Amino acid sequence: MSTKTTIKRVALVAVAAMGFGLLSVAPSSAISQADTLTASVASSSTTVGVATTVVLNQSFIGTSADSLSVTASVVSSPATSVALPVLTAGGGTSVNTTPVISGSNLISSSNANAAALTYTTGYTTATLTPTVAGTYVIKFTPAIIAGGGTLNAVAVTWTVTVAAVGAATAADSTSFLNAGEATSATSDATVVASKAINSTAQAATIVVTPKNAALTDLTSTSILSVSIAGPGSLGISTVGNAAAQTATGRALTGIAGQNAIGVFSDGTSGVATITVAIGTTIISTETVTFSGDLASFTATPVKTVIGIGSTDTVAITGKDAAGVAASVGTYYATSATPAVATVAISGTNVIVTGVAVGTSVITIGNAATSPTISTTFTVTVGKTTIGTLTMSTDKTTYAAGEKVTLTVSAKGSDGTAVGDGTYATTFSSTGVTSNIALTGTLPGASVVFAGGVATYTVYAPVATASVTLTGTEGASTDSTTKGTVTVSFDVTNPGSDAATDAANAATDAANYAADAADAATTAAQEATAAAVAAQESADAATAAVVALGLRVDTLLASVRAQLTSLSNLLVRIIKKTKA
């Protein structure tokens, strides 16, 4: 398939619906020359469903009888795609000149007899809205459709890369619950509606805007599935038709563009949970409460003690016989002791104001007198100046590192708890300090009391110690002397103490070992000296023995000599005797 647009002289009727004229006053025998076709870009990128464009610029020189055209055709596209480019004629300009026409040549000359030619430019916009992800190649082909001549321009191509649209996610989509048929909420409303059957006017409308990670609004292409658990039924439409919805079922699948979900009552009380999904992805869940007639009230005070001149806002809610939240409708509040506390109604809240120290019973009912549905609660009113300030801990002895709960108590001069609230100067500017470093939070100058007490958490040190916490009364107390408030506790660490004893014993053992080593060293030294003396004695004895041996040898030699002399003498004597 192709789509074609034609450039023609403005003074003439357009050749086609997307064509535009080109001016010339040359003779009809003239032909188109110097024709061109260019594209503003060679490639583009987009996502499925998002249109992208290219501008095609054409120009030529010719007469009023000359026309050029451009035709668009799809060279290739993703399988299953049926998207085609759409051409839209733009605009152009004409510039008159006075050349001489000679055959097919355009010769510039000042020939007064020659008719003027027109240099014409024009542009066409091609738009592609892809339906499938992938690559599209579009060819734009120029042609001479009137006037003759040789085409100089060549076809150009445009490549479009199309990415798939990211899927909708719960994190990026929005879902807002509106009361009734409204559709403009920017945050969830709390809807409690009558259970009475109504299939034409919804109790609530949920408006869902599916978006992907790029925050692209996917409403026009997303198909919502919606179901309801609990009481009620559903309808679905576009936002513009939300008021015309009717109840059509409990599990519905819409069509692309339908993102307004109506929630209708079906005569059953309870809490309805509506789940909205796209495919298997749950986009949101919303809840709507359908209730029967009011059967009971519930009052929820905030403060334990109301200070004189202070107020407490008490929320009033209702339930039906099945225990489902119900509208409280018109109700009444009275104080049994107005001299202690007064009451005023503000919507679904009762404002209780403290007047004097004491207690009062507050009654909430569906009638000013003799109500058939009612509830009561008791309020306590206390002073707003501290008469007595004390500190205490939950134990007197703690293990090393153990959690310590510190309680600061404040009572009025009458001995009852002071009113709930912040007492900016309960302590002096230094707050409560400790003689031993602690981890955790100690009271500062300002303390927030509820029921006359405030609690803090600190942790005992890791070593055995006696800890004392100290604070000085501040201006929030009615004391004129501003006394000191203290609390003390002990910390034990048996493991640390045993380790210390073991270390001391090891030190003593080491000292004993050192003394023994010194004694051994001394003994070794003495043994060495004795060995030296013994060696010297041995050496002396050896020398004496050697000397004695020499003397013996000498004596023996002398004896031998004497014996030899005596022997010789005896031989001579014997010889003489024989003679």
C-alpha cells in the first residue's frame, strides 16, 4: 500500500487531498528541473501507540503545469503490524525568476520576452503510529506527475525502532476511592454506606490510572479485571460515564479505556474488598463498608487526665447489629458533672473540656433523654501545675547492661495526677543527669505526661557501680525552693568481678613464680661458684699428684741406682771371697 501527496501550484486546485500547489508562469512546454527530496531524519525511536513523524522536503523549478509527488510505502514491519504512515501536506514558497528556457536546459538570462519561472519548495509530514514493537522501514518515492522532464530526486527511507510499552505496575499506578459517583479524589476516601439495595447509584467509585515504570498513562490500552469479596456488586465504565453505571456483577472485565469502577450495595452488611488487576498483576485493593441500622456507639478518648482548661477530642463511632461499622447519624452527649467537665459535639467527635479537678461520666446516646442506644465513659480532670515531682526505677539492682525503666511522676498539690500534656520546664535546663555515663534517654527540661507519668529507658553500665540520677525542679512546679529530685540504683557484674579476682590471683601466681625464678637463679649462681672452686681444687690436687709422681720417680731412680751399686758391691765381695 502507499500514500501519496502532490506538490502543485497554489493557484490551482490541489491534485489530492494531501497535496499542495507549486507556482510557475513559464510556458506550458516547460519541464520540471532541479527537483529534490530529502527527509528531516533518517531514523526515529518511539514506543507502541506513540506517534512519531518525519518531515519530507521537496523542491523544483518549473511552470504552472509542472507537479511533483511523493509516495509512502512500507518496506518492512513487524509481523502482525498493520500500521501505515499517514502523509499530511504542509506548506511551501515560490520565488519568481526570469530565465530563458532552451529545450530542457535552464539558462539564466535577462530576456525580456521570456516568461518567469517559479522555484518552489514544499514539505509533507509523514506520521507513523506503531501498533507492534519492532523495526519499521518506510520508503518515500518522488515522481513527476505533470510537466515532464527527468526525475533527479531519489527515494529516501525512514527507519523507526519501536519499543514495547512497559507493563503497568502497582507501585507506579494510582487508585483512588471516591464516595458516591465522584471521580476526582486524589486520596482514598473512607466510605461507610447503607446496605440497602441500590443497583443504579453506587456507594463508591474507584478510579484507577494504570502506569508503568516510565509513568506512562496506560489507561487507553489497559484492560482492567475487577472482583469483589464480601457484600456488594460492581460496574465499570470510562470516567466520563461513571454516573451512568449500573451494577452488573461481582467479577467484571472491562475494555481498554474503562478505568472507573462503581461499587453498589446489595442488601448485605459487611466490609467489601475490591481487587483490581491487569492480567495477573494486582494493581490495587480498596475497601467499602456496607452497614445496617446503628446498634451501638463506641467512644475513644485520647487523654487519661484532662488538664483544667484543656480539652480532649473523643472519637465516636457506631456499629450495626452484626458488628459492622455504621454511621452514627444524629447523636447527643451529656456530662453528669458539668462543674468538672463540659461537652460539645463536632461531627463525629465529642470535645470534652476540663473545668475542675475531679471525674465526670459522659453519656453518648441517640436521644437527649432516655436513649435506646448509648455508651458512657469517665473523664478525669487534673491540675496543670506540678505540686509533687518524683522519679523511680523499676528495680533497685540491675545486672551490667540491663534495661532500666525510669518513671517520672507528677501530681498536683491535691495529690492527684496532673493533666496530660507537655510541661516545658518540669526540670531545670540541664534536665536529669547521671553520675555514671549511661546509654539511652534521660529526661530533659521538658516532659510529656500522660496520666501523671512519663517513662524513659536507659541501660545500666557494664561495670559494677552505684548510679544516682539527679534533676532540679523547674518552673512548671509550684515549689518555691526548687528542690532536687533523685533516684539511685546499683549495678552488679558477677562475671566481671570473678574475672577481676582471677586476674589478681594470676598476678600473685606470677609474682610467686618470679620470686622462685630469682631463687633458682641465685642457687644456680652459687652452684656455678662451687663448681669453679671444686675445679680449682681438683686442678690443685692433680698438680700435687703429678708432683708426687715425679718425686716418686726420682726416689725410685735413686733406689735403683743404690740397688745397682749394692749389687755390684756384692759381686765384688763374692769374687774376693772365692779368691
